[in-house]
Amino acid sequence: MANLNQNNEREQWGSKLGFILAASGSAVGLGNLVKFPAVAGKNGGGAFVLVYFIILFLVGFTLMLAEIVLGRHTKLNAIGAYRKIRKNWAWVGGLGVLAGFMILSYYSVIGGWVINYLLKSLTGALKTSDAEVINQMFGSLVTGTVEPIVYHGIFMLATMIIVIGGIGGGIEKSSKILMPGLFIMIILIALRSMTLPGGVEGIKYLLVPDFSKLSIGVVLDALGQVFFSLSLGMGCMITYGSYLGEDTNIPQSATIIPLIDTGVALLAGLAVLPAVFAYNLDPNAGMGIIFKAFPAIFAQLPFGNFFSFIFFLLVLFAALSSSISLLEVCVSYVVDEWKMNRKAAVTLLGLIIFVIGSIASLSYGPWGHIKFVAGLNFFDSLDFISANYLLPLGGLLLCIFVGWVWGTDNAIKEATNGGKLTFSLASLWVILIKYVGPVAITIVFIRSLI
Ligand code: PHE
């Protein structure tokens, strides 16, 4: 597909479904499959899920709509979109592009680990239930020097190839394969996991709230998780929205995408936690759940290799459909503003991200002693700063921008295609974006700083 950005015509999604699949592909990722079960596990399961839902309703849908509307209205990348409406707000978009850069740098390293495990499940190397062997296998991969960088490079290359294909021919086309595949595989894995003897405990853990577990820390984690999981606060949905045609029903899309994302997160919880409980493993093991607990569980099942292969393929599909959106945020900026062609932009950015990601990878190995923020290594610092601070901050500024600077009347006009569509919850949305969103994000922020 030709890159039309340099002429006056901007590329567009081929169909409404294509946009929904690509945007939910961005949302559904490691955040759902790896982070959600881990954060829910750490924060007491049901109590976290409840808070997550509240924040999703108050902030998630609200910001999803705001970003898509801003993108379609301006037809520009994250920085250009802010600049077009108010020149001195361009830096907010800049924060977003920076966040995308940082997230992709470590995201792609994890993507590399996933490819490695996918191959391991093919060769049968995962078929062991010896905890020592399993721990050592993961440890020696992530602390390695060359091996994890090679896999990170392969993952990054795959991401770059898709993004070079452009909006319709690359991102949309791949999402049409990745997303349906992902749905089928996650349902298969969730069914397998829930029917394990003792699995019911995991379902209860996820769905029955224990209110004694509630704390400000839980709320902060839930807020960060909503932003990360929905790809909000960094202009990703601005960018994807900028490729939309005039006929899309944005309020409807902004409802469907978060629902798909949350559905997949819950399914991931149902795929992971029952298995963890059935085998008396620790629900609080973070990333270890995916790379250590799962192989151990599958090893004990009939067709274990088959299920681990499907599982890691599922995680890979989810990770790829998100990494392409992270790269596209940066590429779209360079193509629009520096007038570079898509292929050159992807190559340049991909190489830089590969280098930063390699440093992140080494920070789990030989460079582990170098600490950055809050006593964390480089890898964890990238995650901590981007997910906990840059995304919620970007979200807060977006609320102020759309609610007060650009104005909700203008936004609603765009959302309803100039009054042609009904947006029945418009007045509720106005209250959420002007008051509830900014206040809620600020409170959580301030509380977390003290
Ligand atoms: N939403 C993605 C996930 O859950 C991560 C992501 C964050 C993608 C921000 C794009 C922008 O894995």
C-alpha cells in the first residue's frame, strides 16, 4: 500500500471493523495477559477487579473517546494534534511520544522472551515440572547477554515489518489475523485452566472481592493498569483515530474497544489464576507466573506441549498487535512532522529502540548493578516512569485540554459527526472529562507521592 502521508491525502483504515480490531489489538497486550493477572493477584484479586471497573467507567471510556475524537479531528500524530489546536500544548503530545518510545524499548525485550519460550515449547524443553529447572531456565535467559538481545531484535524486526506496510496494508491487515486468533486461543486456554481440579479457587479469587485488601496502593495500581491496558495517555488512540474516515461512529467505537480489552483481561485472569491455584503456586509471582508457573503446569497435563505452544503464541500475538501501535505513534510523528518516508522513519526509530531495549535487556544481566529511579534497574525504571507517571500525567493533561482548552462543544461536534449521530451520554461525558477525570487522577497522584 502506498504511503500517502506526504501528499495531501492521509492513509485511512479500510473498514470500521479494521479500525476496531487494530485499536483493540493495541489495547490487548502484555498488559492484559501478563500484568493484569499479576497485579490482580498481588492486590487481592476481586477487590482489585472492582476498583479497576470503577476507574474504567470513570476514566477509561472517557479518555478513549477524547483521544479518538482529537485524532480524527486533527488528522495528525499526537504532537501535531495538540499543536494544531493550541500551539503551546504540543509538548503534551511530546510526552506521549516519549512514553511510547520508553514502553516499546522494554516491551520488545519481553516480546523476545516470549518468542524464545514459543520455540522452547516446540522443542519440548518446557516439559519439566522440576521447579529448580524451570527457575533456572527463565533466569538464564533474562540474565543472558547475547541471547535475549537477539530475540528482542527478532521481535522488533517483526514489529517494523508490519509498520512499514502502513495503516491498511500493515497494521490493519495483521490485526485481522492476530485478533481473531488471539480470541480463539485465550478461550481454549481459559477453558483448560478452569476445568483443572481445584481451579475453582482461582475463579473465586479473581471474582469475589475481599474489601480488607483495599488501599490507596490498590487504587494507584488500578489507575496505572487502566491507562496501560487501554493504551491511553500517550496519544496512541489519537494516532489511530487520525486515520479514521468521517463516517465512523466514535462513541460506539470508544465503548467497544474498552469492553474488548476488559473482556480479554478477565479471560486472562481466568486462564491464569485457576491453574495457579490448582497447583498451589503463588498468585503474587508477577511475571514469573507466565514464564515459570505456566510451563510447570502444562508440563503435568496431557498434550502439555501443545497447550504451552498455544499459550505463548497467544501472548506473542497480543504483544505484536500492541508493539506495532507503540511504534506507529513515533513513526506517525516523524512522517508528519519531519516529512520522512515511512520506511526510513520505521528503520531509524526501530534501530534506536533496538539499542535502548538492548540496554534494558542488559540491565537484567551484566548491568544489573546500575540503578536508576527508585533503586530500580534500567528496564524497570523505563516501566515505572512511563506506566506509573507519564501515562496518568498524559491522561490528566488530555482531560484538561479537551475539557477546558479545546472545549467539550467542539469535541462533541466531532464525536457526533457534526450532529448527524446521537451521543446519548454526551452530558455525562462532559462531567467526566471536565471534573471527575482530572480530580480522580490528581488525587491518586498526590496520594501516591506522599
Ligand atoms: N495496551 C498495551 C498492553 O496492554 C500496551 C500499550 C500501552 C500499548 C500504551 C500502546 C500504548 O499491553
